[in-house]
Amino acid sequence: MIRIRIESFSLFYMPVNLTRLFIFIFSSIFAFMQYHVFSHPYILIEDSTGRHRPFHREYKRDSKDTMIPEINLSQQTLPKKQRSLKKPGLCELCVIKYADYDQHITTEKHLKAEDRVEYGELEIIAESLRVKGERRKPRKRLFI
């Protein structure tokens, strides 16, 4: 332990070589800092706030308590998720119940119903709702 004692101190007196004084002070402060290099398995517990010093425990050799079992992933096969069976449904175009959608859309009944559906009526309704030449009014801003 290094103790620093200044016997005579005056506010008006400054030492000529301040760098030596600062080096001496900082080297004495850092002399108290300890570090440890781990060479064996260890447990280190640190405080995340930095208020307390960390503490550790180093084991001299591998033991059953410190060993982590190795897992070989190539030997284990993960179970594959089974695809959920498609639920039966009702086609809105041809109003027929089906069990498999992909198979249903290739049937003749569905293709005929798809051909006769005319979207002209929907377009007429959509045009009647639109007012030509009138634009939407800009919304008022709540926050500027």
C-alpha cells in the first residue's frame, strides 16, 4: 500500500514539474487495481451498476460441476411440422362445397362460373359513387 503525504502545502506555491506529480499520483492509484487472467474454468459475477467489485471463482481442473455437456446436432433430427390439412370450404363463384381448393379451381363447373361472372355491374356502381371533378378535402391537422 502506498500512502501519499504532503507535509507543506501552499496555495501560492506550485511545483515546477506538474507532470511528475500527476504521474506519481495516477501510478499509485492504478497500483491498487488488480486484475486476474483466468486459465481454467471460472465463474465471474459482476455488478451491472458498477458499485460493487466483481468476484470470481476459478476451478483448478474440469469437474462434473463445471463441465457443459456437448450436444451433437447432426445426430439429432428435429421433427418436421406436419402441414395442417386444408379445411373444406365453399366457393363463392359456383356455390359448391369443396375439400381441396387447388383441385376445385381446375374443375369445369368452377371455370364456367368464372367465365360468366361479369364485373360490369360492379364498375357501374363504383362509377356512380364517384363524383367527377370533385376532390377530397384535405384533412385538418391536429398537431402542427
